[in-house]
Amino acid sequence: MRVDIWSDVVCPFCYIGKKRLERVAEEMNLDLEIHWHSFQLDPKSPASFSVPTTELIAKKYGRSIEEMEAMQVQIAEMAAEEGIDFQWRKTKAGNSFDAHRVIHLAQSKGLGNKAKEAFFHAYMTEGLAIGERETVEEIASRIGLENGEVEDMLNSNEFAEFVKYDEDLAREKLNVTGVPFFVFDQRVALAGAQPAQVFEEVIQKTLASKDEKAATVSEPESNAQCNDNSCDIKQD
């Protein structure tokens, strides 16, 4: 089954959603053909910031540091259930544009999933500065990309149009307002890091509707995703 996924490497719910989807697919003995698509949550951000991420987003969106810390703790607990060690105190926010370009390069060589996992882990668990070129080159080397090819790409505009195309498609055609955003078999869409049961239900629906026109799953509402403002958990 083909699954197209829009996400950003600095979005914890995108990592959680990836792990949930993979677990459900394994339990269902289902092979997935995953296509990763770019969605920068803050395309105008600099390569790095001089203040902690929690303080940064609290100030930017008018919330207290205590509120943001409580939310980060909730997200970390959710991540831990999926085997993710989300070290939110260590995260270093920054522009993810070059990370997305490297992921597109890796995907062209059949290494897209490996690249996405490597960038998620580097940002969420290792606390690496994802927007700095040195970090991007280091992660690219970990997944087996040739240093010279990566340097040449970063020195050019290569794959920039891929990033822009993904984002334009998401916002203008698919009406994506937050990530992660999944499209199953190019017919059924699902927003947010939904519970495993929802992923299973959507996959089953997709398999059962092969001859139907494209459909969008609007219920249940996403309770875990990141948008241009913040990453948040919607309370019932």
C-alpha cells in the first residue's frame, strides 16, 4: 500500500505518527510504500536560536513557560509509548529546509524512510541543531549518502523545488493546516498522530474501497498534530 506523508522533522507528533503507522502495518502484515513530503512549520526561522526551544515557543505564542513545559511532558509520555525518547529539554529549534532537501535526495536513492528516521532521532532524542549545515551533513553521512554529493546539493538549489511543490500541494490542494498528514493509496486522507486503532480502521477502509473515488477521513478529529503556531494536544 502506498502512503504519502506530509511532516516536519521538528514535529514530535510526526515522529509519533510514523511509529504508530509502522506498528500497525507490522501487526497487519502489510507492506507500505512510503513517500515522504515536506511541510516546514516555520519556513522563515533562522538556522538556530540562542534560547531554549520551550522558552522560544512560549514567547512566540503567548503562553507561559510552565504551560509549554506541561505540554512537552504530555508529548514525551505519548512518545515513550511508541518507543521514542523525546528529550524535549535538549531540542534545538532551527530551519528544517536543508533537512527536507536531504530527505528528498535520500528518497531518490530508496533511503527516504531511513533518512526521516535519522532526522527525527537526531532532533528529538539527541538534541542536535537540525538547522545547522554541519548537523545536516553529519546525519546525511549516517544514512549512507556520499559526502561530496551532499555538499554539492547544499551548495546549490537542488531539491528546493521539491520542498516548495510539496508545501504548495499540501496547503493549496489538500488544505493541510497541520502535520502529520497521511494519504493512503492516494485516496483516503487522515490528519494527525491518531491512535493505532484509527490507523488500522483507515487502512482497512482503504483496502475495502479500491474501486471508489478519493475520500477524506474527517472523523475522529485529530487530537495530536503540529501547525504553524505550535505543537499541541487537543483536549476532549
